[in-house]
Amino acid sequence: MNVQKFEKLKEWVNQYINSFYCDDDFVNANIELKQAHTARVCDEMLYLTNSLSFEPHQEILAQAIALLHDIGRFEQFRKYRTYSDCRSVNHNELGLEIITENNLLEDINPDDKNIIEKAIEYHSLKEIPENIDSQVELYSKLIRDADKLDIYYVVIEYYKQYTDEPDSFRLELELPDIPEYSSELVNSLITGERFDYKKLKSWNDMKLLQIGWVYDMNFAATFTRLKERKYIQAVADFLPDTEDIRNATQTVLKFVDDQVDSLS
């Protein structure tokens, strides 16, 4: 993929997303959320590729993946009024269908096309499949890190808004806002195990899961960003102030510090 094709793709994506705005404030707020997320993920991707000294072609390829990684989210929300894949459709698969239906990648190098499609397919899976092409693995790890970095920013703002002005909150609340949380999930933060989305039962569980994303991150620059912006502690501050959660949070914070030291 070259610069001209990328600019053409970016123009199409902007027009496509703008077509989803309507006279429904709830829909508009959630479309805007994902549109802004996409732009910031592109910024995070550029930060990561700069840290790896990517060549121009590699950088454009990574940017295309960032631009398209959530393209299925907009149709998902318009049709189902949720971003929960469990309650609607797999947004990765829907995104790939949209890419194919609109011939967005038909005139680029087949190897580039395969990398883009596979990175989108794998970007929100619990784990990247084993024994895949090394380039597919690299770009899949990049989009997973870039995506999670911005989701931290999004959810922290999300939690602040809900805490400060719950009556005017216009975004989707995917899980019940109840005091309970999973002790199994707290233990997984201490042991470094990954936890399945399907087991989440409360908003507190979602926050614990997000803290545990650090065990699925890959690059020194990612951990540096996490540490500098204090994302982990910021999410933890919205959880119940209990001894087990404090211990789990400290375990995760130490892991981040250790990764910054070992990968730098």
C-alpha cells in the first residue's frame, strides 16, 4: 500500500463513518465515541511504529490497519444498538465483510492485503493464534497494543463521566453497575492469567479485565506509555477499595515496571 492509496482509503472511511450520524442522540454519542477512538488508535500506532523505526511502507500498512480495525463497529451499533459482540455480531468479521463488499483492498499487494485482513481478524481475540506468519503476528500485536492503549484513555473518561454525571450519561453501559466483583478475576491479575470476556458479570469485572490487559501487551513503548500516563492506577481508582484489589493492582503495576526495564 502506498501513500496515495492510503489517503483514498482514509477519505472513504471518513465519509462512511459520517453516514451513520442521525437524529438519535444515543446513536450519535456512540458513533462519535468510535470515530474518535479510530483517530487516536492511528496516533498510537504511529507512536509504536516510530519506536520500532519502521520504514515508510511498513508505517502506511500499520496505519491502514489502525484505520480499519473497528470499521465493523458502526454498522454493529446502528443495527443492534450495542458494541457487545456477545449480544450482537462479531465486529471483526463484520468489518472484514464491509471491507470486501466495498472493495477497499482489491488493488493492493496480496501480501499487504493478507496482513491487513488477518490483523483485523485477530485484533480483539483473547489470544493471537499460534504458528502464524511472522509479519501477520507483528502487525496483529501492534494493533492490539495500539487499540488497548486508547481504550484505557476512553474508559477512564467514560468512568469519570458516569461517576460525575450519571443522569446525563449517554453511552452504553454493557454490564450491571453493582458492587460485586469476581474473586477469580482478581486472582488472575496476581497469577498473570488471561480471563474470558464471557465470564464478566459486572462493571467492576470489566475494570479488572482491563487492568489485566497488560499481560497481553508486547512492546517496550506500550509499557512506557502505560507507566507515563498511569492508566492502570486510574482504572483501579474506580474499583472498590479492598485489600485483594489493592494487592492485585500492585502486582500489575510491578509487572509494568519490570517490562519497561527489561524491554527498553
